[in-house]
Amino acid sequence: MKNAFRGFLMLSVCTGCLSMAGAYAATSKNDKTRRTAPSRHADAHVAPVHHAVAKQDHPEVISVTTKRRAFGFGADQHRAGNITNLTAEDLVTHHVTTVEDIQNLVPNLTIQTEGGSNVPDYYLRGIGMQDYTQNNMSSVMTYFDDVPYTITAMSSGQMFDVASVGVEPGPVGFEHGIADTGGEVRITTNDPTKTLHYGASEDIASYARSKTNFYVSAPITDRLQFRLAGQMLQGGAFRYNRVNGESIGRANEGALRGKLAWQPDDKTNIKLTANWSQDSSEAQAGFVLSDSNNILPRDQDIYATGWNLNPQYAKILGISPNSKPSYNDMQWGINLNADRDLGWAHLATISSFQQQQRHEYIDRDAEAYRSGDSYLTGSMNVFSQEVRLSGMALHNRLEWMAGMYYNRVRASGENWFDYTDRSGKYYFQDSTHVQPQQNFSQFVNLKYALTPKLHLIFGLEHQSDDRQFLDDAVYRYNPVTLAKTYSQVFANHGALTNQFSGKVGINYQVMQNAMLYADIRRGVKPGGFTANTTLTEQQAAGFKPEWLMAYEVGFKSEFFNHRLRINGAAFWDSYHDQQYFSYILVPGWGTVGSYVNVPRSHIFGTELSISAHPFRGLTISQNVGYQRGTYDDFQVLNVQAVTAYYAKTGQYKSITDSYNGADMGIPKLTLNGSISYETKPVFRKYTVTLQGDYSYRGAQDTVPRGTGTYLLPAYFLMNGSVTFKPVKGRWAVTAYATNILNRDYIVSRTLATTVNMGISGQPRFVGGRFSYDF
């Protein structure tokens, strides 16, 4: 297998080299003679690329040319790693409202709802964690305006007034923030401007869905500016109660963000950001894939669901007995970013405080039968502080960065279940916990120019992560009298991660617009705890950190005077101690759900991105992602065999199945592409833009060697739009349709108690959007 992969890597590199060589003759001759003036921070790893969207702290390499550049994010073309960048226009055109929508635009990326809750699960190149217990850190870190959201639940907010999104796979944390194994999703919002700008848009579509956006940005003085932006989402309920036809899934969300930017002098920039959001939407209700109690057969309509709130359950929770499955989540935060040019170096600091309150009623069996009605509450806050120093040395041959990051998390949660219709479980159950934690990380990144074309890269990160699991307890209540009938308090536990991550790499600039690169990275993600489902002491003991050795080669190229961009990469990941939700056997108790560490697996794959502007008005893009993962060492408890043995002998015995050599089940093929054409002026005053796009996601196996209802089928989606706007005007009108073919598809599945439940994707939506920008 290793020899085959070496051949696979060599073929990928050779393919890239041949494509560069084939197009070299067509590249402008001026490319051979153009030279770039030295820039202190150009093409540097000294700051995250996402700093450069609204206010470019570190300018891109600038070439003197009479023709415009057809593509953005030019600095990334000289940076190792297959980073996918999305512009604000991309996000609007493809109807990106939440982080889950990004998966249809990025190769080998999966973002799914966790059991119909507001918590997303991230997987990038197959590296990820199902946050079933909703209290852990993701293997793919999400950043909003340079701030890492270390608790996954906090990354589910609305995406509005966004300037760009960058997705970087592989171990990260060498240039900013916190280390992680799978990569990061960087979301950057628009900054205040030094001239007056304002705008609003209204989007109305099927199922009474509406989305309203606004922003205003202006100077207060010559050195002080502000920006205020907001969004409101309403309606869009396409699921229904299979008994009475009542709709469910209506959105009811609002969010605001305010920014102040201050330049006390020519070398200093200070930015204050405050954000608030409230989500009171109805839940993403599931449908029945299979029911072990045989209460209902599989739903033939994936939009059908069911619920039946017990009035006594509502009483003990303190909610209305008429409540539908729904969310009541509030989040707010404040960030202070400051940077200063010291002359010999650049100093940047980021201070942040984020707070979230969650209350989510989810029917996890999608039935009126009361076996999985859950109510999860959570209160969490995160304070973080980051300091970075970057500069040049050795006659501008060495670019360096050093920094530190610290966070302190205070989190607590409760998870209620109504088991009153389950045999032998006539009670309400409440699991509680408190989880304080802190992380202190230090990182350094170096890039040294051996020659003008050949660069060596070195990165090192150390983190000390200390987590505690306190006051973990389970209580049960009589469903009639609401009296407490059982209580169990577990011992306190702790988990300490004290490890290094690192990378070494090489970049070779074949010509001005073509680069080859290769790197090796080691990434570490801290351990954690199984919360919200604790029944025994063994569950609360915690799980180990996971770590990854990642090998990647790739190329980046542009041809025909920047009108064709082709980027590609091939990768091999050796995955160790993957954090995986499974089952353990507790002597004298039986089998219980808990996180375990998968000793070893490997993933390999390739990615190819093509963008083209063949002639005026026409834009074409295509992304291809292929990946395949295999477990090398994985023994899984066979719950059915253990249960059968106990029924026969009255004793529990550990019986495992070997999944060595089994496929990891990740989607092997992901495709997405788009085409748009803007006409020449019609009647000399207006233009019409025709746009179409598609995405394909291969089948996903949610359990090792799973079949039937445990396999999420592949699906293909198509969207299209027509936009009419004046040539010199500031308004635009768009008519669009998503999921034009009206395909039924499943985005995720979960099993909480007795029902294997699926979450359906959206049906066809037809709508219109009007926008005005000044």
C-alpha cells in the first residue's frame, strides 16, 4: 500500500508539472522578466491569510502589469497547503447561511448537524469527531475574525456580512490560535470603511422563508470608523408531523454585529467587535430509518416526523406543554484586536470573551412514543488572549513569527431524557456536569529562502491543555409526582495534554505563477470526556488525545495572464488514537456508550481545483476531492453478542469484532462546480447574469462496515439563478432555485435510544432576492 501511495504521489506531482510545462509557452512573456519588489510581509506565514481581506496588514505580492488580476487570494498561490478560499460573492450566490452550507463548496469537507441539534460535526479529509455528547473540541477548528471557537457548539451561529471563508486542511496551529489535527475553517467578517457604505437585501423563497440583511459602515472622524450589520431569518419549515400534518422547522433567528476601528497613529490599528445572536427556531426534526422496538416502520417520506411532549416532562423542565422540538440559544461576545508596526517587527494581539446559553428540546426518536425526548441545556464562556510577533531577518531571507495563545473555559450542562414509554425505564432522567478547562500554547514559524525560488519552512507548537470533569451526576424522577427517585454522583476527573506539534516543508517557485510544495506535519488534539450520558464511573474517566502525521505534496499554478488557475494536492495521513464514540463494557453493569481511542488508521486522497475566466463575462470553476480511509487497528465491542451471552449465562463477557482493514466510511468522492455568464449591456443600461452550480457527495458509512440504514446514500444537487442589474446602478434583482431536481437526500443520522433517525436535506426552494448597496 505504501509503495502504491508513493507512486500515487509521484503521479500527482508529475501531472502538475506537465500541466505547468504545457501551458508555459502560452504564458505571457512578460512573466519571465517581471520582478517583484521586496516586501517585508509579502508571501509570508507571518500572519494568517484571513487578515488580508478587509484591511490588508500584510500586502500580497504586487506585480506591475497593465492587465487586471482575474482571481483573488493571490498570496495563497505562494503558500504551501491546499487552501480553499470563498469570497463574499461566492457565499451569497450559493446561499450559505450557516457553516453547514460550506461543505458543498469545498473538496473533502463534511459538516453535519449532530442529531438535529444546533451543534455541527466537522470532518476535513476524513479527520473529525462526532460530538455526540456536545461538550468537546472539534478536530477541525472554526475561527471567527481570528478567534478560535474551541467549543464546537459555539461555532453554529449565523453567517452574515462575511468578507471571506478560508478552509485549510491538515494539522494547524503553527501561525496563530490553537493546534488541531484536521485543519481549520476561517470566517472573516467585513471591517469598517473610511468612506460611507450602506446596503440591505431581502430574500424570499418557498415555505415562507425570508432572510433580511443590512449593514452600514462610515467614518466618525478621520481616524475612527464604525460598522453595524445584522441579519434576520424567518420561516422555511418543510418538515411535518406524520399524524396531523403540522409543520416544523420554522426559522426564527436574529443577529447583530458592531465594529469600531481606530488608528491612533499611522503605525497602530485597534478594532473592537461586539456580536449577539438569538436562535429561537424550531428544530431540525428527523425521520425514522429503523426502530428496534418496531413501533413504526421506516418513513417513506423523509420530511415526515413525530413528537408528543409529556405535560409532566414539560412541567419539570419549565417549558410550555405545547412546545414543539425547538432551540432557545443565545450567544454574545466581544473581541479587541490591536496591531502595531514596531519597525523591526509587527505586533498583533487578540483578546476575546464569548458567552453562550443553550436550551434545546429535541425528539431523538422522531415518534410520539416517548423514548428519546431530550432537553439539553448548557452555559459556557470562553476567555482567550493571543499575542503574535512577526518580522524579517537575514537581509529579508528569513520570515519569522512567534506567538502565544491562552484560553480559559467555564462550561456546565444538563441533558434530560423522557424514558416513560421504554420498557423498564418509567422515569425522567437528568445528567449534569461542570467542565472547566484551560489551554496555554506557544508557537513559532520560520520560512527561509535558500535561493530566490527555493524556500524551507519550519513550524513548532507546544500546548498544555488542562481539563476537569466535575460534579458529574445522574438523577431520576417519578413522571407522576416528579419526586426524585434515584441519584448517583461520580468522582471528579481530570485530563492533561502536554505535547508538541510540528511541520517541515519546502516550496519551489518553478516560475512566477507556478509553485511546487511538499510538507510533513504532526498535529495533536487534546483529550476530553463523555458527558450528558453518564451512567457509570468508567464513562466519566475521559479519553486520550489524538494525533496525526500528515504528508502532502502539491502544486499551484496560473496561466494565460491569470485567467486560468489550477491547484492540486495529494495527501497521506497516519491517524493515531482517533476519538470515536462507541461502546464499552462495564463489569456488573453492561454496555454503555462512551468515547474510545482508535489505535491506528490511515487516510489518503487527492484534491484538484480549477478556475477559469476564458473571456469577458464567463467564469467557470470545478473542485474534485477523493479520499479513502482504512482502520489498521480497531477492535469494537459487539453489543449484540455481549447481550446474548448475558441472557444465556447471566454474566457479562467482553466480545469484540476486529475492524482491521475495514473502510472508515468517509465520503470517497466530493465534486462541486459552477458556471456563470454576465451578458454585455442590454439597452446599454443593464446586464443579465446566468449562473448554475452543482455538488456531488459520495456515500457515507456512519459505522464501520455499516449497511442499510447506517449508510447515507450519495446525492447530487443542482442550483441556478438569473440576476438583473443596471450597469452603473447599485441595486440587483435575482431569481433562483436550489435543489432544482428536487432530490431527496439525507445529511446525517443518529441513534440516541431505540430509533435510528435520519436528518433530511432541503427540498427544492424557489425564491427571489433584491439587494441595494451604496
